[in-house]
Amino acid sequence: MFDIIGSGIAGLTCSHILSQSHIKHTILEKETTSPEEHYGIQITPNATNILAKIGLLDSILPSMHVINNIEIISFRNLKTLTKLPVNEFILNNNLSKYYTTSRKVLHDHLLNAVIRNGTNINDRKNISDIIDHGGHFDLRYNENNTKVSQGIIIASGSSKKPIFKNIHIKQTSTNFLTLRAVIEQKEFPFQVKNDSIYVFLSEDMHLVVYPFFEGKLNIVLITKKDNLHLDSASINNFKCTESTFHEFLNSTNWTIWNLNDYKTKLSLDKNRPIFVIGDAAHTIKPHLAQGASMAIEEAYFLAKTISNNSDPQIIHEVMGKRDARIRKIIRRSSLNRFIFHSKQPLSFFRDIYLRNKKPISHLNSLKWLYKYEV
Ligand SMILES: Cc1cc2nc3c(=O)[nH]c(=O)nc-3n(C[C@H](O)[C@H](O)[C@H](O)COP(=O)(O)OP(=O)(O)OC[C@H]3O[C@@H](n4cnc5c(N)ncnc54)[C@H](O)[C@@H]3O)c2cc1C
């Protein structure tokens, strides 16, 4: 019997697969409802392959956009630097498709599947601490309450304060901000196609735009703190963007939050049935759009491994085989941030490189990520 802490993407995916294997479990969630706002999420072929395998892709398909191209554009003159042929890459490699959708839509589909499975979701259970007594665990929740648990799956997302002493989180930097907005297509000062993701590159700032829900566009801008006057929410480095964007950037009603860097280290006792998945297990920068996809991958691996083994040591060992892949994804997302945010003269060479390299070769260099056999 397992207790899953957190009913986010990782926790719900894990629960659904455990149910398919008739493994008993419950979910403990600190909130009551699913995420309220529709914000965009990219679901890449490595994750859509899993959603198909667990029988959930078909029902979500009507609410998703198929992505055929990723266009990288210079913010300085709005010229295309390169257009990555996602569809061609997918066909060449016989992969599942690349989609965008709303995070709430994905969450609601997962939640409905878990409810249909009859799994008990205990809302308003805010776990503050886990104590390992050797034979069992105590889960402390809502200040004074305790639940005894025989096995735990921590899927509680990213947090500055870990809920278990064997999860170590270190903040490594604080100098980036994320700005997000959802707008109508006509409000965006650039023509976008429904099957494409657009990445606008400037210096020390980049903007990602894609269609995701009810004809709307999801826009995410990541920039250094110095580039933004937070009191007036005006973007400071206009010199790096084409002039038609100035008014748009200043008049958009952004939701703004800090994008801090963290390092998460797990030192779990391999003899104990306690496992960590999703954002609770690692911090991946958003520059490779892999947070949710990794939550799905890990949930799948853990639940399948638990379905085939009851020995915690074997389960930890199998999960440990994913470490190299996670490290590579963390490195690659850091490299993307370095490239996306580079300044002159590096940004000049970056743009030349992007213009001259064969577009498909950018995607071929990510075959290890998207073509992941499960
Ligand atoms: C701006 C932005 C854009 C993104 N874009 C993408 C993208 O395009 N593609 C992509 O793959 N990923 C993207 N991500 C990342 C993605 O949203 C996350 O990586 C993903 O949601 C992680 O899933 P999770 O289940 O681990 O955590 P979460 O989805 O955060 O779920 C954690 C759950 O645990 C609950 N919880 C937390 N603490 C406790 C507690 N103490 N007790 C009980 N319950 C608790 C929470 O309420 C929540 O329900 C983006 C993230 C951001 C911020």
C-alpha cells in the first residue's frame, strides 16, 4: 500500500498506472481543486508516447494542438533564423507527435482517470514532515495529525522546503524572472500559425509563443531581473527587440514570478519504500520544456517498476538507471538558457550558426531525448 503525496502531473500519472496494475494506494493533496488557470504546456514525443501507452492520449487529443514546426526568430528584425521541421523529424523516427495544450486540461484528464479508477484522493492534507521509523513511516499533516504509511511516493512538486530530510534543496541563483500571459491571436503583433511554436531570441531575454487552448496564445518571456522595472512592469532592454513589439511588451498584462535556480539532491535509503518523482526529485530549467514530460516519464517508470517488484532495493536500482538521462536533460536545458540569453558578440555568432545549420540537424541532436523507448 502506497501513499502518493501530491496530485499534480506526476502523482496522478503514477496513480493511474498503479491502478492499472491493481497496486493499492491513496493520494494526499494539500489543495482542493485542480490548477485553476489555463497556462500552456508543451508535451513532447517522449511523454505523448507514454500517455498513449497508458490509454490516456486519445481522450486528450481534441484539446491539444499538433506541433509541426518550431520557428526561431530574431527579436531584433523579426527574421527567421531557423525553422525546425518537427513533423519531418517525427516521421523519420517513427515517434509520437509533439503537442501543446493547457496544463489544466492535461491535469483534469489525469484527475478524471484517477477518479474513474476509484482511487481515494484526500484533499486538504498538507504534509509537513515524513518520519521514517524503519518498519513504517509517519506522515505529519495539517500541523498536529499523523498518518501511518507503509510506502511513500513523493510527488509534491518544487518547493524551497523539502518534506523529507533526505531531500536536499539548494538555491543557486535568483536573477531570472518569468512573465506569462494568455492573449487572443489578434493581439499578438506577429502572424502565428496554429501548428507552430515560435521562439524569439534577443539578448538576455527570450519569448516563446504558441497556440494552446480555445484559439488563444500562451506567451512566456524569460529575462534577467535587471531588464525589467518591476514597479511599472516595463521591459528595459527594448534596444534588443523590433520596435513593433515595444508597445505590446509594455501593455500586456503579465503574471510575473521569480525563476530561481535550485539544485535538488536525493539521499534516500535504498532499503526503504520511499521514492521521489517529478519536480520534487529535480529542478529542470524551462528552456527545454521538459518539466511535465519528465514528471510523466518518471511516474511511468516508478509505477511500472513497483508493479513488477516489491523489493525497495530493486525499485531504487531501476529508478537509478534514469539518473544519467535526468542529468543530461538538466545540462541541456542549462545550455539552452546560455544560448537563448547570450549577449553580443556571442548572440551574433549564435544567430549565424542558427541560420546556417541544417534545421533538421538541431532536432537530430535531440533524438536521445524524444526517441525514448519505454
Ligand atoms: C511557466 C512554466 C512553463 C512550463 N512549461 C512547461 C512545458 O512547456 N513543458 C513541460 O513539460 N513542463 C513545463 N513546465 C513545468 C511543469 O509544469 C512541471 O514540471 C510539472 O507540473 C511538474 O509536475 P509535478 O507533478 O512534479 O508537480 P506539480 O504539478 O507542481 O504538482 C505537485 C502537487 O503536489 C501538491 N503538493 C505540494 N506540496 C504538498 C504537500 N506538502 N502535501 C500535499 N500535497 C502537496 C501540489 O498542490 C500539487 O498538486 C512549466 C512550468 C512553468 C512554471
